[in-house]
Amino acid sequence: MTDTLVAPPGPARRTSRSGGPFRLTPTSGVGLGVALVWFSILVLLPLAAVVGAAADGGFDRFWNTLTDAQTFAALRLTVVEALLVTAVNAVIGTIVAWVLVRDQFPGKRILDVVIDIPFALPTIVAGLVLLSLWGPESPMGINIVNTRQGIFLALLFVTLPFVVRTVQPVLIELDADVEEAAASLGASRVTTFRRIILPSLVPAIAAGSSLGFARAISEFGSLVLISGNTPYETEVASLKILKFLEGDNQAGAAAVAVLLLVVAIVTIVILDVISRRVARRG
């Protein structure tokens, strides 16, 4: 009679085909390398070049450029208008996506296509369209050229699809059975929306809002014909950058660009944190 050796109890040893939790297969390694090189060429190197150009004049020149009264007014106008447009898009874009997914009405497919027009139009064409409708020769008798209202409307036009197109797929994938179960347990429509639907939509709303905000603070083409580019009144950051370049002040243009980049990154991070907290509470 032979003795049987029994291994002492303990955590099971985990094995992996890759040999470890952080090891990549040759194919994955090549793919990761190509992705990093491609990302570096298209994103990291240009960003590094802009930061380097902003640093050429030293910190004093960088700070003086950003604190100049005219430059600061352009930056403030750009950020404020972009934030207002982002807030409007977060609400209206979600409503439009809800209508397109949950409701049936004549012309729904046409509306679904029309929403993508701002994506397809070159931005200068968008500015021409807005100028034809709301310019000095407006058929409606309303002229918003060289006004902040015109800037706001132009930014709304070019950023309209972002929230709609990010929220729409999430709404399509939401399980209606969960909503019906909540209703059968006595939850009101408001409670169902707040505790079940909204936490699922918030990450998509935040993603669309981030894209819209980044587009708004960097918009150029649609504002050339609408803003009027009046210093201290309707001059936006992108047109201020153009003035710096026309004046052979590349360091000043790079300084404004770097600040816009920082503002965009901070806003995206804040929206991401908010979306995660709302989703977690829901």
C-alpha cells in the first residue's frame, strides 16, 4: 500500500499563456509599438514642438503674452463661450438623442442625417451658411455678425452632433426590461431616470461634452466670417493666434495654444471625474 501525497491547501497557481500578467506576445508587442510610434508622430511630437516654441522666449515673455489685456480678453471670451455651448449641448444633445431613439415620428430618418451636416461641412462653409442666414442681408432681418451671440450660435452649430452621437448608441443598448422592472416596483419615471438611465448616460454625455468643448475652444473657420474679430469684444483665441502668426510672433501664438491645450485637458479630466462619480452613485 502506497502513501498518497496531498498538496497542502493554498491559493491556486495562476498560469498564463503569455507567461505573466505584463508580458506581451510578439504580435501584441509589434502592435503596441506601431501604435505608440504613430501616436507620437501625430500627437506627441507636434505638442512638444508647440510647447518648445512657447518656451523659446522664456517664462517672462510667455507670462506677459497671456496676461496682456487684449490676449486675456480673447482667451476669456473663448473659454466662457465654449463652456456655455458645452452646457447647452449636454442638455439639448441628450434630449435630441432620446427623441431619435425612443420616439417615432415622420421625418425621423431625415433628421438623423441632418444632424451630421456640421461634421461634413468645412468650417468656413459653416460660417458662410450662418452669414447668409444671420448676416447683414439676412432674410429674417436679424444680424448677429460681430456679436457674441453670433459666436455662440456658430459654436453651437459646429458642436451639435458630438453629444447626440455619443449618447445615441448608449440609449439604443439600454435594456428596457430594467426600466419596466423599476416601474413595477413602484419607482416613478423621475426616479427611474435618475437612478437607472442617467448613470448609464453620464459617461457618454461627458465624452460628447469633452469633444464639443475641445472643438469649441479651437474653432476657427466658422468664426472668421461671424465674429468680426473686434479686440476686447468679439476676438476669440484662434483668431488671436492668427494675428500673432501674421505679426511673426510665433512664441506668442504658441503660448496661447499651450494655454488652450491645458484648459482642454483640465476640462476633460473634470468631466471624466464627474461622470465616474455620478455613475458610481447611480
